[in-house]
Amino acid sequence: MTEPTTLYITAADLDENNVYVGTADVTDWIGRIEIAANLGWVRFSGGLRASFSIRAMPGSGIDAGEGIDAVWGIKAGWGIKAGSGIKAGWGIKAKWISSGLRIFAGLCNWRLPTAEEMQIRAELRSGTIAFGEHVPPAEQVPA
């Protein structure tokens, strides 16, 4: 299997309001999306979708005007905010998440997901968990 392409988002890809203005199409990226550390809230005016995973390093969070979708998992150093839904194949990890609609974790469609892949490990600020298991911060075991 070929290693997927990784899109690295840095401060150079953001405008003065921390909105992504890079040239890559992040609404349907084929590969991984990785957001550099210590950027604060990185905002996407539309949706954010990766065919593999989306990860924001420590000190960075994801704020999408529409939905966030990763075929594998979504992980953020801070929080994850989506105007509509959040969907991940292999779990969601963040300090907190907020969704305008529903949240799905463990949507692995080629096999049954493991219990860990179905976990939403974050404080839930808004949204409805439609699929997956919520693991609130008080119940999380340090790694």
C-alpha cells in the first residue's frame, strides 16, 4: 500500500483571522491533514474532509463552518467545532467537541470497528452522538 499524501497546514496557510487560505482543496483531500502546533483555532469556511485522518497538534484546534469528516480518525490538541456534523472512521480525540448536528465515531465500513475505534474521547459541549461511545474526561485513563 502506498503511503498517503499528508497536507501540512502552517501559519503561512492562514489569513489574519486564522482562516485557511491555502491552495489545497481541504473539502475532499486524498490523504492526511495535519495542522501545525500552537496555531490556536484554525478555521475552515466550508467543510473539512480527508480520506485518511485529520490531526491538529497541541495548541491548535479545528473550527469548520460545515462538517468534519475523516475516513480514519480525528484528533485535536484543543477542541473540534463543526457547523454541522462530525464523522470519523476510527474515533475522535480532543479536549472537547461541539457539533451543530450529529457526531459519528467508528464508521469503519469494511469491517466491524473495535470498541476503542468507536470512542469519542472528549468533553461533549454540543451535538448528538448518533454512533459511538462517549468517554468523558473524568472517565479517561491517562496514557
